[in-house]
Amino acid sequence: RIAGRCTVFAKSDMIHLQQKGTPDYEIVAGLCLAVARNFVSNLGQGKKWEKPISFQGGVAANIGVVKAFEKLLNLKPGELIIPKYFASMGAIGSVLNLT
């Protein structure tokens, strides 16, 4: 388990896992899960997750983080939607807000 709140602790956890001989792909998967856990516990705390969930922003391009969210939230196929223009959704919303 990699710490997700502090990058110093996360780095320390990853170095320790490398020294133990943990494969890189497992370390990266652990880091992706830490990112998802951090989001859910901090920003999603006390919130009801209604499905489908729209995953927006640049991190939606990271398939490891996508899989981590699906695992953490026990989502079935199709319950986590990544819009075609996921990376630009914030900008699109800002422009629509101006009009």
C-alpha cells in the first residue's frame, strides 16, 4: 500500500517496494490506487456516488487511474464514463458559463 496524501511518503513507500523486489507494474498500480483513494477519501467524503460517473480532466487519460477508480468504487462496465473531450471539459464549462 502506497501513501497517497504525501509525495514524500509515497516516494519512500515506492523505494521500499523496489528494494523488496516488487515488480514495477505492481508499484505503479499501487500508486494509481493511492491517487484514487486520496480523491475518494478527501473530495468524495460523505458524498453519494450516483452512477454513471463522468471522469474528466487530464488524469482520465491514465488507464491505471481509471482502473483504480473502477476497482475502488466497485464499478461495473459502463458505470465510469470518460467523455470524448475529457481533457477539455473544464475549459468547455468555463466558456459555456460566460455565454
